[in-house]
Amino acid sequence: MAAIAEQVSTTELRPAAAGRNPWALAWRRLRSNRIALAALGLFILIVVVCLAAPLYAHDLAHIGNPLSPNLNGTTVANGKVVPIMQEGGGILHLGETPIGPTWSLGHYFLGADGLGRDVASLVLYGGRASLQIGLASAVICCVVATVFALIAGFFGGLTDTILSRIMDIVWSFPVILLAICIATVLLTQPNGVKVGFLTIYATSLWVPTFIIALIYVPYVYRPVRGQVLSVVQKEFVEASIAQGASNFRLIFSEILPNVISTVIVLLPLITATNILTESALSYLSVGVQPPNVSWGTIIADGQDLLYTRPWVSLAPGIMIVLTVLALNVLGDGVRDALDPRAKLRVK
């Protein structure tokens, strides 16, 4: 009896987790996951550092236009003024080779590329483009896929069949090949691409953004549609139908709140995938176009200097690895936090 009384009193003193806000519970689970929080901190740090690219280039490295060639420029290395492009480089000591890393933040910290541009500044500016494309395309992809999944899963029948078959067709193409085909068509338009009253030119970052968002819509559509089909069969939806709720209210008040957690989990994972895809397309010269730079274009520019100045390609490659790793770990942490059957316990 004493044990039972002690158990009852302990239960009464402990707040019931089931009565708490599910989003508050998810946030507490996420806060208890130190690895996910570390990944979130790393990703925020990368974003902040890339956003500070103009501050670094103009105030610290003292570079006028980091994207312009600087073949005849000079810098300071080991206390001496030296040319950025040095003669007699390479194995045969012929031609010109850009200066290597000086490890001085104000003087070509990571060296120069084949055009005499500061690699550190290029990596930061390239990160701005890669992150912008990755985040924007992920948001567009998730929004479009969620709308289609809600329509297909709620109405079913012919609507579901048509939308699902369209997604299957897009799904059947190899991702990179489909992206290259679309990019080739869009980038060869002499007067740009007209979307309503807007004209998007080949040098715009919106071209790779829309391409990447389009090709990954089926990857988000399928799991979200499955969740919608499951929620539609729930008793609370049938109760709302019996009360005369409109389709708009059923979709956005009853179904969407119960599937939005799946979209939130997929968002960081799709962002990481989109950053990798953008880097691949830019490396193949069908992604970000000059004068803009991204991590993929910097790697492509540095492949000819891989044996003499490896940091031109290594620096953006390391940034890609860190960003994608942080987003994937964060996505796993968000999934565990939003999963009511997660192993993490709320204390």
C-alpha cells in the first residue's frame, strides 16, 4: 500500500506530458538532443559567415571587387610585397601560378585562383549563392509538393491518379540528367525566360533555384501524400465532414496541421540535397553562371590547380561537406523530436 501511495503521489506531482502542446514537447526533445543542436549551431555559423562576405572582402581583405580578375595585383606574404601571379610555377616551373595560402586574414588567406581572385572571398560569396539556392529551392519544392499532395490525397480518384502519374514521370528521370536537360533549354534562351510579367535571365540565381525545386517535387510529394491519405481516414475528419465543414476548412484546418510535421522534417534534408545538386550542376557549367560564383563553380575553376594550389578546390569542398552534414544531422534530430515514439524522453 505504501508503494502504491508513493507512486500515486509521484504521478500527481509530475506534470502530464500528454497534456502539453505537441510543438513544445518537440522543442524540448530537440533541446535534449545535443548533437542536433550542435549541427544547428554549425549551420547558423556557416550562414552568418557567408552573409559577412562583403564585410570580409572590403574591410578585412581590402579587395575592391572579389569577383573581378586580378592578374596584375600584388599582396603581402611573409612581410614582403609579392605578385599574385607568380612566374615559373608547376612541376616544370613554366608559365604562371597563383600565390598559395598566406594564412593571413588580410592578405589572400587561402591564396588565389587562376584569375588572381582571393579564394577566401570567393568561398564566402559562393556560399551565399549556394545557400540561397538550396534554401529557396527547398522551400518552393516543399510548398508545391505539399499543395499537390493535399489535393491528391483529399480528393482522390481521378485527381490523385493524374497527379501521381505526373510525379511518377518526373521521378523516373535521373535527377542530374533531368536538371541538365532543363538547364540547357533555359540557359540557351537569348532573351531570358518569361514567367508572367517577370523575365529571368540566364545569369539569375532563380534559374537553378526553379530547376532544382522542380525536379525534387516528387521526392516530397510521395511521403506527404501518404500522410494525407492516412489522416483523411481519421475520425476527427469524418466528424468535421458530418458537421458540414467545407473542403477548404478540412484541408487547411484539419489535414494540413497533421501532416506539416512531415514537411518540416523533410525541409532540412531536401535543403542539403539541393545544395549538393546545385554544386554538381555548377561544376558541370549548367548551374550558377558568371559573373556569379558558387561552391560548385569554384571547385570547377580549381581543378586545373589541384596539384599546385589544392586549396582552391578543397576550401569549397569542405564547406559543402560541413553544410550538408549539419543539415542531415539536424534533419534526423527534428525527425526524432517530432516523432511521438522517439527514444528521447522529456523530463
